[in-house]
Amino acid sequence: MKKHFTRRGILRSSSTLLALPFMESIGFRKFASATQVVAPPPRMVYLGMGFGVTADKWFPEREDTGSNYTFPKILKPLEKHRDGLTFIQNLMHQHSQDGHSGSTFWLTGANRYAVPGQSFHNSVSVDQVAAEHLGDETRFTSIQLCAKGNSNSGGDGHGPGLSLAWNRLGKPVSGLDTPIAAFHRLFSNDDTPLEKLQAQLKKQRSVLDTVMADAKSVQRKLSKSDNEKLDEYFQSVREIEVRLAKEEKWLGVEKKKPNPPIDEPGESLVGYPEMGIMADLMVAAMQVDATRVLTYRMPVDTVIASLGAGISAHTMSHYSHGERRDVSEMRDLHNAKFLSSFIDKLKASKEPDGSSLFDHSCLTMGTNLFSVHTLRNCPTLVAGGGAGFQHGRHLVMDDEKTPLCNLWYSQLKGIGADVDSFGDSTGVINELFEA
């Protein structure tokens, strides 16, 4: 009889828990035939910028569409990758009303005031929907990164939230806010004895069971509105149960180390140097298949300070001329350098079938804000082959109010997710799939 082996299964059956080397017969190749290559999985990466961009410099000229467009000078570091990326203009969220919330609704498209009597409402973000489709086989269903300087009150141009991600209840998903926290989450093994970890999970399950039983015992006595709140609570408990099941599945399985190895980051890294380390960690996470969905809420205040700016990010965002404009353009240039270096590393990292990580990654860099408080024409740049997009072009949508959710829907369809729509999408962006 032929048996299907996985790296995780072999590790779990080993009493010594020794880490195996990455072998072609395990992972993305079927054991039944060491020469039969299974296509590497897609990866989704979302890079969120706060406080918009330098509006008249960031995009190519609107009439200069197609593949022979003149590349924006301010993003010159990215031009060497132009065949693998696409600019898209005229995307927006019809419900956007927050002039300083560049990230809160960027990946959701939700209407903040959709629920009568509530001043804040959000919905699930596209990365979390993608994670439901791509996260079954990885240790982490998704990884959220953010910078310690990001303010929940919107001071860094991102708006409310703990990361770029929002769950099915429209609640914020927490993020890892330092490179050292991300490093240990992704690559450090827990030395706690396996039996103790199992006991801890069992205790957590017992507490959940008790809480659920108590909640259900009073359900019949509640009003309609209280029952709705209780249903939301049950959904939260179910999410915890899923997380516990995931943790149990990976107990005793050593975390894989990237090759070449990555050093533990320093604790004092902030600003632009911090972004570079975060990029290294994202590449390493994809190399070892720790996760296939990542988001990074990029810092702004600490970045421009690390580059020598003497003004705040908020002051910079209200640019017109002089120092404010200079700092805004400097920020855009360094974001381009960051993304270009990130793509370099993805291209240099090879899959078992000889292709690169970039060939199977779908990267999006953008924000909900165009410039100052303008919420139309969301800055949007997509790159990589992970969603099956055909790149090397500058696209300008005919409708100036084309839903940004059309892009998110296109990405979900491109990775094979079983969805009929996303947010306020009206359909896929067909141009992205056409050569």
C-alpha cells in the first residue's frame, strides 16, 4: 500500500523530535512520485501605508496606460521589477469617510456607520478570507505585523485597529509590533514539556466548555438584542476553539529554521531599519511555509524620523511645498526602496520546483487614503504571480468609483477561494488576468 507522508506527520511520530531537512519528496512534492511536482502554494502579502502618498508624483500619468508607460520617478527603485508589477488607478471605497484612517477599512471596504446607533462598524478583511482558504496546512493561519509606533487613535495615519486584519465579526486582529516579537513567534521553539502543553490546552478547552454551557443556560431568558450579542459571543468562542485545535495539531512539531538562517533582531530597531528586518522575517516565514498570508501595517512617524525629518507624519501629510513636500516624497521613495528590496529577496528564494517565491506571491502595497484627506483613487500597486495576474502595465479603470473590493475579489478568485463576492465588489478586474 502507498502511504502519504508529510513532514509534520514524520515529526510527530518521532520520539526525539529531531528537525528533518527539507526534502523534495516531502512538502510540495507527492511521496508517491519524487519526480511529480505539486505547484507551490500561493502566498498573499498586504503592505499598508498610512497618510497616503505624494498625490501628483506617485502614479504614472493617467493617460499613459498600458505596458509602455513612463515609470514614476519617485518610485524609481521599483522600475527594475516593472514586468512583475501593476499600477491600478480609480479604485476606491464608496463608504470611506475617515480622512485619517488609511488602514482601518482598507482591506474590508466596510461602512463605518452601517449599524444604526453605532459609531463604528467593520467587517472581515480580505487577508482573513484568504487565510481561511490557504491556512489549513501551515502552523500559522496568518501573521499580522505592525510597528510599535502605530497609534490606535490614528496618529500614524492608519486609524483604529491593532493591525491591518479584521476577523469575521469585524473585530481587530492583534499584530506583532516588533521584529523580535515576530522572530520568536515564527522561529523560536517552546521548551515547555509536551505533556504540560497538552494539559494547558485541555484546561483551556474545559473552561470554554463551562462558559458555553453557562451562556446557553440563560439564552432562553434574553431579549432579541441580547441574543444577538450572545450569538456574537458564541462566534468569538468558536474562533478560540479553532485556534486551540490548530495549536494542538502542531504540538511537539519543531519550528523550521530558514535557510540561510536569520539572526535574532535587536530590540532597539525602529523606523526604516525595522522595515527591512520585517521584510526579512516575512520572506523567511514563507520559505519555511510557516504561513501563507501576511499583513504589515507599515510605520510612518518613526520612519521619517529615522530618515532625518524634523516634522511629524501628520504635518507631512498636509504638504503643499517646502519641507512637508520634501519629506512626503522622501517617504514615498523609501517605501519604494523597501518594496524593491523585498521583491529582490522573494525572487532570490527558490521553491522546490525551481521557481521563486515571487512567482507564487501576490503582494499589494497601498492605502485607503490618496493624499491629505482625499479618499478617492486609492494608491494601489500589485506585484507577483500568486493570484495569476498578468503584470507589467498601468491600468486606469473607466469608472472613477470602481470598488477597491473588486481587486480583493479578483485576488480571492485568483487563488481559488470559493467566494461569490467580497465587500461591495461588482465583479473581478478582468484586465488583471489578460495578457
